[in-house]
Amino acid sequence: MKTIKEAKDFDCVKLKNEIQAKIYEEIKDMNMSERIAYFHIPPAQDPFRSKLRA
């Protein structure tokens, strides 16, 4: 049986922080209505959801 340190292949918190930083860079200059539209994109166009499928 593997220990937790041996089984840990990726850092979930690091991945979350990287995704949040990317989203922040994309929306930092948007107004509120643009931000709402950004978060209501169809799932097929969402780059993060496409990575989950892969």
C-alpha cells in the first residue's frame, strides 16, 4: 500500500491557484456585465471543462 506522499501525483491547491490566477487575468479589466457573460459561456467552449474530459 502506498503512503500519502507516494500517492500524491499533483498538488490540488497549486492547480486551483493557477486556474484562479488565469481567470483573474482574463476578467480583471471587465465590467460587471462582461464578467457575468464570461461565466455563462457554454460548457463546450469552456477550456477548463475540456481539460476535465481529457
